[in-house]
Amino acid sequence: MPEDIVIEMSHVSMMFNKSSEKIDNLKEYLIKFCKGNLRFEEFWALKDITLSIQKGESLGIVGLNGSGKSTLLKLVAGVLSPASGTLQVKGNIAPLIELGAGFDVDLTARENVYLNGAVLGYSHREMIEKFESIIDFAELWEFVDMPIKNYSSGMVSRLGFSIATANLPDILIVDEVLGVGDYKFREKCRERMEQIINRGATVLFVSHDQKQVEEVCSRVIWLEKGRIRMDGTCSDVCRAYFEA
Ligand SMILES: Nc1ncnc2c1ncn2[C@@H]1O[C@H](COP(=O)(O)OP(=O)(O)OP(=O)(O)O)[C@@H](O)[C@H]1O
Ligand SMILES: [Mg+2]
């Protein structure tokens, strides 16, 4: 992969098994499973995506619901692996995808921060150093020893955002999470993202809001039914997609 390219996808496709019949309960599922009667339909969420993204580039991804945007981000983040094709990613990633999806709700915020750190491969020592700034940014000192299940959804998102961006990443992946939190926290999130971008991070940004895309992105791809319909400058693609 050339020096200045940080993400390279070549003929990447992603398939999910979609159950082609309605199954109402686990018992029915098990009976069908044992009889070998389970029928699945192949569903291609992404088809033959070839894409290179340069260091420092801010790439927007637009497209209708179900067009494959989140699937593409999850492939880059390593949450999913492609069914076919090759994918290379250089650098550490801050994935702002499903904030708080990895939390154990029975544990407190404090416990979850350490758990998350361990999952991300940080030492206990590093996490002790980070812990304070994570809770500071999320403004959750008052609730730090309360189980996450008693948090409001905004509080969960704040903690998720704060953890995911605690280390300045080389690649920032943002999947429609800018709407989280109250207006004050949104402003803080925007500032932190700006900091990360200004430091030269590469950004993948998904949003249904034209203004947000225009604020953040220089280049945009338009996904349609899992394929790239258009790849070009922000203004060209936004005009074609949002204003057609
Ligand atoms: N884990 C999964 N299992 C089965 N199908 C899935 C899975 N994840 C995504 N899909 C399917 O893949 C397609 C693309 O989904 P994806 O979440 O990437 O869309 P999206 O472009 O992010 O849509 P939205 O704008 O609604 O967020 C959808 O049809 C969805 O049903
Ligand atoms: Mg999505």
C-alpha cells in the first residue's frame, strides 16, 4: 500500500444471511435447525467496493437507509470482516459507531472504562492515567459508581464518546453520533472532533445532514444498494444526492 494511503479496499463485498421465512420462537428455530430446514437468503449489503483513502482526507458517505454505510464503517473498524475482497487499514482507530454498544450494563462506569481499556489493549497503568480525563470529559463523576443500566441514553453516549476519543486516533470513524447528548455536550463533541481532524487524522463520516457533511468532508461517496454510485468532491456529490 503506498505511503500516503491509509485505507485501501479492493473489490470488497459483504454478505449477510437473511432468514427467508418468519420464525416466531426459539423452539421453532431449533426444530428447523435440527431438521436442516432452515432457509436463508443471501443478502449482499456491499458489492464490489474499491476505494483508497489518503492520509488526512475527510471522506463523507451518504446514501439511503440500508445502502450499506454502517456496514462499510464496521469493515474498516474491524468489527466485521469482508466476505470477499481485501481490506487494509493503517493506524489506530476511534470508532464512533454504536456508542456504548460494548458496555456491560451491570457494571459501573468506572468498571466499564477499565474493561473497555483492556479490550482495546491498554495497560492498567495507561487506563489509570486516562480514567480521570475520560470521566472529566463525560462529566459523569457524580454517577461514576452507578451501574450503566441506570444511566440515561445520553449519559451512555457521553461515556462512549469520551472513551472512544480518549486517545487521539489516526482514523476517526463517525456514524451519525453527532446527535447524541444535550446541546452543550454536542458542542464539546464537535470541538474534540475538530481537534482530531486538525491534527491530520483521516475521517470517515456518515450523516444524513447535508450541512454536517459539507462542514466536515472534502470528498464524498454515494452508496446505493451496496455499490458506489458516485465518488467525487463534496459539492458535486452533495448536489447530486441531496438536491436531485
Ligand atoms: N448483522 C446483520 N445481519 C443481517 N443483515 C444486516 C446486518 N447488518 C446490516 N444488515 C443489512 O445490510 C443492509 C445495509 O445496512 P447498513 O446498516 O449498512 O445500512 P446504512 O446505510 O447504515 O443505513 P442507515 O442509513 O439506516 O443507517 C441493510 O439491508 C441491513 O438490513
Ligand atoms: Mg447506518
